Amino acid sequence: MSQDQDLTLRIRRYDPSTGRSWLQEYRVRAGGILRFTDLLRKINTEQDPTLAWNSSCEHGQCGSCAVRVNGKPLLACELLVENAVKEFGTKEFLIEPITVGPVVRDLVVDLEVAYRRVEGMKPFIIRPRENPYGEGEYRIDPKEMDPYVDATRCINCFCCATACISGPRSFVGPNAIMSCVVRLLDPREDAKAERFKLLHGPNGVAHCHTSKACSHVCPKEIDVAHFVRLAKSLRLKEKA
């Protein structure tokens, strides 16, 4: 059984009724295999029921518990205490909300604007190509899917968009770019020229600085920067 750890959590608080933001410190004793969502719940139960934070599945599939821990965006449900102590080399942690939308309260962020950016890149098939197999499902050879299937595991947690150093603020973000690239590579999509215009529009890939921070923080270990790089590639233009 893992040894208990004495932790200090400094959590960014925000009260919308007053507009006040401050750091509040909590001291927590916890086992090494507890997750950071468990720590937040422990604070709610034992110290402060007013602390607000998000979670849903707590299995790394919904992305709702995304926060910044010591500056790194991640899923609180995936970060174990013992791993955090090892990775950051400390037992003191600064926990803050992600930065892709306005803070509602404490660690809870309004993601409406962030999702609008993804929707603006049309992460769906715009104009279906005629099914070469006639009626029924459009069958795709697994080899055709290999170049892009990894990107379909994106859960839109917005960790990559939070870590992104590119500007301006109107940049749609790496996950939104990737959602468009997936459909551009999809053999069922017939509106490839339209997709290329979306990718290279005023808020598109031209703003990417190729820092690869997006790939570094992705909880699903997707090489997001690879797909953003594809969006910049002339080879992609030839496919359009």
C-alpha cells in the first residue's frame, strides 16, 4: 500500500458575485494512489464545501476535470498523488482553471466559446462523397484510416489549447485544427477544398508557432502537433 503524503494545495478561487480572485491554501494528507479529483472531493467533504470544480466520468474520457497543476494542463482524474510528487518534484501544488474560457467559479470554466471554435472548423462531414459500394455503410480500408485514426481519440478536454503559446487569441486552437484535418483525410468527405480554406483562414494554422506543447500535454497521448503540421503541409493541399 502506498505511503500517505502530506500535501499543500494552493487553489485559485473566484467568486463571481464579487469578482474577487484569490489563492486559498489547503493542507491534505492522502495516499499515493489517490487522484487529484479525490483530493478535491476530500477538501469538499472535510474542509470547504464551497470549493467548485468539474468532473463527470473520472475515467479520462470526458475531459471535464481539466485543470492546471503547477502550470501544466491535465486531467485531475488521471493524476495520482504519487505520480504528481515524482513528476513535479514537490508536495506543494498550485491548481488553477484552464484558460480557454471565462471562469464561472473557482476551477469551473465556461467552455461555450471554446466549443464554438471547434464547431467553426466543422468537425463533421460537410458533403458526403458518393458511396462506391452503393447503399449501406461506407466501408473504409483500415490502411486508409491509419493516417488519422489516432486523432479521433480526442476528447476536447482543451488541455492542448490551454498549453498552446500561439496567438492571436482568435486562433482556433490545436484541437479544433485537428478536428478539421481528420475530416480532410477522411475518404468520405467530398468538401476538401472548403476544409482547406477553413484551415488556412484568418484564425487557422498560420498562427501556430510549432512549439509542440499541444502534444506534450495531451492526456490521450495524441501527437496533436503532427496533425497541425499536416494542416500546414502542401501535401495536404494536393489532397484537397
